[in-house]
Amino acid sequence: MSEALVDRIDKALRDVPDFPKPGIMFKDITTVLQDPELFRDIIDSLKERYEGKGITAVVGIESRGFIFGAPLAKDLGVSFVLVRKPGKLPSKTIGVDYALEYGTDRLEIHADAVGPDDRVLIVDDLLATGGTAAAAVKLVRELGAEVVESAFLIELGFLHGRAKLEGDAHAMLVI
């Protein structure tokens, strides 16, 4: 990924103070998505990174991971798998509870979404404390699949979320 792309992402982001609660500086990606060339270049950069790595599925974490994961899966020619909050998936699921930077939550995945023959890329927009991403990794591994890497548009490096992820994590912009 080029330094120019990182600069474009950084300039396009909008900081929203005190959202979703006081003391949180929310990194708003909607301004990135409003720039079609930038969005395309982000997906192209991710595709370039993961092509030829034997990825068989891209797992997107609700909900902003869907935005980046689905077009990336399409471009890689692999399946796209949803990891969602409880009660959102219609078939049999497995789930895990986890802590996040401002509370606790739960994620679920369809029990038949991936399996032992799968090499998975997990995608989300932001890596903060790492709780959500670590929960997604745990779900994928519980189903027997291999997690190749976790990819994020933004990493809040000062929160050290990468330390909660076993193996590699890739972030386009580290703040």
C-alpha cells in the first residue's frame, strides 16, 4: 500500500468527539466512502495484498466490516461470511461474548460458514482495543478454519489492540 493512499485515507476521515459516549473520539469512515475513487483504491490495495495467499473466505465483522469485506471477497473470487450481533443470522450459529472499549457485546457466525479447509481473512474498519477482532478470530477458529490475517482500514495503535490478535494484523492507517 502506498504512502499516498494512507495520506488520502487520513485526510478523508472525520473525527467525531464524544461518540458514541463522552470521551470517545469516533473515526467516521462515511467521508471515505463518499469518495468513490478512494474507496476503489482501498479495495484494490487490499486485493493486491491478499491475492495468491490461498484465501477461501473473507469474514466481515458487523457492520462496517461488511462495507470493505464484501467487495474484497468479490474481487478475490471467494465467499463472504457475516459475523453479526446476536439474533441477526437466520440459521444455526455459534457465538462468543467479548469486551470492547466502551462495554461488552456478543458476536455470532453461522455454524456452517467456514470449516477446516478454509483459509480466512477477517475484515473490519477499525482496530481499537482488539476485543471485537479477537472474538471474530475465536469464532472462525472454533469452526476449524485457519485465520490467515485480520485487516483493518484504521488502527488506533495507542490502544494496543493488535496484542489481542494471534498472528498478523494489517492496518492501512495507524493512528
